[in-house]
Amino acid sequence: MVQAPTEYRGTTNQVCGLWPFSVGTGTPMVGVPFGRHITTHATLCCDPISWYQRANLIGNPSVFFLGRPGLGKTSAVMRMAVGLAGEGVIPLVLGDTRPDYITMTEKLEGQVISLGRNKGSLNILDPGEAPAAAARLRAAGFEQAAHEVIADAQGVRLNMVESLITIQRKASPTDREETILSRAIAWLDEHHEGVPVLADLLAVIRAAPRELREAALDRGDKKKYQRVTEGLEASLVGLLPGGRFGDVFARPTTAPMRRDRAVDFDVSSIPSSDGDMRAAALLACWSVGFATVAIAQTLADYALEPRRHYFVILDELHQALKAGPGLVDRVDYLTRLNRTSAVGQAMITHTMKDLQSLPNEADRHKALGFIERSGFVVCGGLPMAEMPLLNRVVPLSRQEQALLSGWQDPPAWDSQQGKEVPPPGRGKFLVKVGGRPGIPVDVILTEAEKSISMSARRWTEQSRTGLLEEESAA
């Protein structure tokens, strides 16, 4: 046996005199320090914005995270978010389901918006800052840009109303119903005073103004109009206060989103058993978030505000996609323009089967497109059964597949200490960019990062509480 020589790590300036005995690391060093290479222990710097903007390593500023629960996906994304925040990029957590990002957002002096029954509401017909932004553009002489801001706001609100109807019906609105809804929202923008709510939208449809009757093709027959809009009315009635979603989405917005600081939409009060409500909340948060970003970038384009870059985190992606057929298209509508909107994006789900379990074949193909369009993919521990599906969109060698499969093994039992040790795959990820060989990396949390991990703090607090109770009893 030949004993391996001692290895030392240093910067180029420090080890330049050791030529020819120094070896380059071969891992990218642009971006947020993400972790250490499992084999060489070299530092890997990694985040979608830096790799797109500065390093030119990827063609799309986005990353897709895959991995079984409990292996550290959220902590890895949080490291990217905090590192980017240090460079001036604003993190936006558009739907925090556990919640995991509240402490991080508070330490970054951000805004936490709580949504849920009797906790907070988000009016899906609220145009937000679009009218004020359009007024600023008109005052500066940019009339066409003002029209585009208003049109975009109408499109986002229409998309959200249709999404709620799709979740409630388990079927998408018809083409005629979509046209009626579009014209009804435009009618409210022109004639309604103040910010409308869903009850106002229903009242307009029942009032049957000329624009809506033309969209319904009633040919002057009021009874035909009522037959055409009956199903739409029934769906909207179910969305009003007292209905399934009305307490959250049909009331005035309790906390408008800011665009100059970190934001976390806390939807953890919505139970995981209410999958439809949680999916609706996630879609609503995504709609509001991307609409706010679009307004910020438009104002910056015309020198009315400083340019801001955002890092958008879309966690639990599969929960929104499974809520109804056609929702993949609505998510795709929200997320496709991240490169032109100066937005970095992280999408997170557990396994490929989450995307493949969609009931509609077309939706399954489109969901896989989210991974295919991502700048790079970060994989945690995954079962071997996932590999054929994953290999269709992310080429993996046999060694890489075996590595990912080994990381999903359960933890061993420490007989000396009488407790489980951490699972072998916790904090370990494979960074894949296209067909290049993956970079296996170990993400080791600092003490500061452990303090902002909600899951870790809950277990620690529970343990301390139990010890105090035992001491008091003794």
C-alpha cells in the first residue's frame, strides 16, 4: 500500500510557488459559496443568477431542486438566498408551507405576509401597484408602457380567477367563459370605484353589460345569456366569503406586498390535508409575486426606480400542479419569462413521480419542461426507481445514479449513544448542468444557518421542553 500524501488547500497567490505540484480544483468559483466537493474538498460556488449573469455557465437563471424529504433541499436553497441577498438580490419566498423561511426573512429585515382562514387574505382582483405605476409612466410621457402595465395586471388577475375555478371544478373554464371573465375584469377597471373583489365580478356578470353579452354570443336573448353564464355564476358564488376559498381570496388584501425588500408569504396555517386550498394559495402568491416583479422592472426600464434583481423561491411545486387539469399551463405562464425579467428562480419538489403523477398526459409533458428549461438541476437522494424518469431530462451516468440512490438510504442506529445518526444523504447534492458530469457537493451548515432552520429549531425546542419538564417532575 502506498500512503496518500498530505493535501493542502490554498489560493492561487499562496501556492503559486509550489509549481508543478499544485492542482486546480476544476469547480466553478463564481457565485454563492455552496459547499465542498465530496472527493476533492474544493469549494463550489453556485447560484442561478451568478452562473447566468457573470459566469455564462447556463442559459437560463433558474435551478430545479429534486430530492427526498429531510435531506436538506430547503437549507441549500436558503444558503443561495442569503448569499444572493448579500450581493443585493432580493429573495422572494412565494408560498412558505411549513414555514421554513420566516426567520431568514426577518433577519434580512423583510416582510412576512400570513395567509389563511382568519389569518390574512389576498384579494385576487387587486391590481396592486399597477395603477400607481401606470400613472407614474404617463406623467413621465410613457403612455404605451402605461397601457402595457395595465394589460399585464389584467392578464395576471384573469389567470388567477381561472385557476381558482379550475381547482374548484376540477376542469378548466370554457373558451367562452374565459372571454366573459376577461371582459368583466376590464369592465371593472373602467367603471368600478376602488379595488374590486370577487363579489363585484359576480355582480358585473349578472348585470350583463353589452360587452359581456357580446362575448356570450347571446344574439340579444337575455335567457340565452343566463344559460351561458349559469355555470360561471355558480363557480363564482362558491368563491365568495363563506365558500370554500372566499375567506382568503374574496376579501380585501390585508398586507400589500413590497418590492424593495425580502418577502415571505406564510401559508403554513392552511393544513396539508386541504390540498386544494393550499394549491390555490401557492398560485395566488406566485401571481402576486411575479406581477410585483414585473412592475418593478418596468419602472426601472424607464429610470423611474433603481434596478432590482430578485431570487424567487417556488417550494412544493407539485402541490399546485396536482390541484386540477390545466394548472401546469398557468404556472408556466407565470414562470417562463424569468430571464427577461431579471429574476433568478428556484423550483423545488420531491421526486420525478410528483410530476409524472399528474392525471393529464399533456400536463405531464409540460411539467417535465420545467426541469428541461432550468439552467441547472440539483439532485439530492433519490430512489433507484426514479432514475429512468430522471434520465429522460437529466443525463446521468451509472455512477451518478448509484450515488443518488445511496444518499436516500435511511440513517444507521448508533448503539453506543442510543440514537439515530444523520442519514447518509443529508446535505449532499449532485449539481448537473446539461450533459456535463455532475459535481457531488456536501453542504455543511454553519451555526448561524442552523439557527434560522425552522425544522431544526422545532426539534431543539421540543427536546429542551421535555428536559425541563423531567427536571421539574424530579
